[in-house]
Amino acid sequence: MIKLLKMMRDNQDRILTDWLDGLKASARRRDLIGDVEVKEHARKILTLISNPPPNTVLEDFSSEGWQTVRDQLMEISISRVAHGSSPSETAQFLLSLKPVMFQLIREQLTTAPDELFREIDVTNNFVDAMALHIAESYIQSRDKVIARQQEEMLELSTPVVMLWDGIVAIPVIGTLDSSRAQMVMESLLHAIVQTNSRFAIIDITGVPTVDTLVAQHLLKTITAARLMGAECILSGIRPQIAQTIVHLGITLSEVVTRSKLSDAFRLALERSGRTVVQKAGHAPVVAPVAGVS
Amino acid sequence: MERIPILRIGSLLLVTIQVDLYDDLALQLQDDLSTRIADLGATGVLIDISALEIVDSFIGRTLANIAAIARVLDAETVVVGMQPAVAITLVELGMSLPGIRTALNVDLGMEYLRQAATGGDGVGTDHYAE
């Protein structure tokens, strides 16, 4: 194997050139990753493989000595994910190294077919191992991106707004799964403490469906708010959702519900001893105000 | 033995829990409170648990018991200042404490109890019921 590695070291420039030519020939999407970056990645990988730490053999990719190569592959996969390459394109990047290496080995070992076959086999396995590793790293990097985006979405989607002194509202948008329901509950309860609000309006206009689980989450939030001394009003229940709730046999009898956020707000104002009156001299609004349905 | 002080304000009793409420202490409090309510003829009990950070099903049940005992002795109980984490824990434990009245802080709880005591049915604040 030392021979093979020496061969790689001696012919590093040639391998690099051939490899890049091979990559260009394959249908690579050049708009995603620039040639310069691909070349840099290829050069780094080649250099690392050609100069492994002592006692490191090509037969065992999982050994300690190849850690630098694995780290480099991880780095490449992260950049690939960021550029939007597909997993197969990413693996193809390494697999293109195979024909180049085979060609080189064949030229160097024309007289020893046994050795030739063995070296090709070793190279084949090694490149495969690298390709598998980069594919796995690719998935890992992408999972990380997805997890981060989910977290960001959670934070974005649960704002608590203060409508009036002592009245807060939380417009829930999107499907309420367990983690989001938890988030909604926590942010609402903290807002109640922070703003010292006696009324909390949960608006579910943006919740596409309400099933038994979602209803249970909402009931939990409402009960928790009640335990803290705040009253919850549930608003934004669309007619279809009202029908679904009744069909599912969910009892919301202990919950104050209103169909619109404005109705819930009015109720909260009334219960906190306030009324909204039309000022004398102002003509009553005939046309509906924009934005209020 | 450690005891939780019970303060008297007019016809109301004020309890602020500022230590970890372990089981014996909770039972002691229940005992003391029932005695004080009966002795003083108190009309309302205010329990401030804003400093309580840990709660279990036993404490939840004791709170419910205190409220029930007080009602038998013709006094209203209001639990005030429950922390979000405590509220979530109780809900997750399945204890919605339906018999307990709650308020955000001592001020609001006091206001409610005063209104309830002056014959008015606590109009304006009586929306915690149902």
C-alpha cells in the first residue's frame, strides 16, 4: 500500500487534473459550486490521502489515521449542503476519483496483474468508503439545517401581543403539534406574568385543523392560565372547525369561546370594566373598516 | 417544627409560602389554617405561592383540600401568583384544581375576596368560576 500512496504522491498533479476533467465531463451543476471551490476541495482531499500519518493503511478507512480525511469530507459536505447540491452529486464528486486512479494503477503495474487487481480492489473500497462517509455527513449536515430551521420557525410563530393594559393575545399560526403547543403555553404564561394580564386571548384563526389532540393542548393551556389567575378566551374558530369540534365530541363548555378576535377583545374589555363608545359628532362607520372582516 | 405563618388582615387570612413546601409542612398548614378560620370566623383565605417553584400532586391535592375545608367553614380561598412552571406541572399532572379560585397577585386576590365578602357576588371578578 505504501507503493500506492507513493504513486499518488508522485502523480498528485496529474490525478488532480484528470479528476477535475472527469468532474467537468459529468453533468455537474456548475451554477451551484464554482470550479475554484471544487478544485480546492479535490486538492485538499488528495493531499490528505497521499500523506497519511504513519501506520495508516488504505484498507481501513475507519482507522484513527484517516480522521483528518473524514473531517475534511464533513467540511465539504457542509459546504455542499449550503450550496444546494444533491446527495448523489456530492457522492459523485468522490466517485469520479475512481477511473482516474484505476487508469494510473493500470499504467504503473502493467507487468503484475495480481498486484494490479489487488490495488484496484483496495482503491475501489477506499473511494467507496469515502463516498459513503460524505453521503452520511451530507445527511447529517442537512438534518442540522432542518433542525435549526424548525427551531427558528417555532420562535417565529409564537408571538404574544399586548392588546390593552391587562389583555394579551397570542395568534397561533400553523398546526399545533406537541412541541409547538408547549411553546405556545410557555410563552403565553410568561407573558401573563410579565404583563400582569388578567385576560389572555388565544386566537386560532391560523390553525388549519383542530383534532382531539390540538383541543387537548388548548385546554391544557387554558387550564394553566386559569391556575395562574388569568382568564382565557378562545377566538378565531371558523365554522368548519366548530363543526369538526362538535363532531369529534370535544367539549369546550368550560372555555369561553368567541368566533372573532374582535369579539373576544370586546368581551375582555367588558369583563375588565371597560366599554368602547362612539364619540358624539362622529358619523357611525358605514363601510366596513379595511382589514376587519 | 417549622411552620408557615398565617397573617390576619381584617376578616381575611394571608399565607405566603416562601419555603419549599414539603408534605408535613403542607399538612401542618392545612391543620393551622382550619383552626384559624374557625377561631377567627375568617371570610377569606389568600394563599400566595409566587415563591413556590416545585409542586407535586400531593401539594396540589393539599391546596384543593384547604380550599374545600375553607368552604365548609364558610370562607373563600384564593390562590395567587402561581408560576408558569408550576401551572404547567399541575396541568400535566392532570390537576386542574377546579374548586380553587385563582388570581394573578395578592392585590387582585384581595380585591376579589373583599368584593365577595361585601355580599356582592364578586361581580366583575367572578369570571374565574364555571
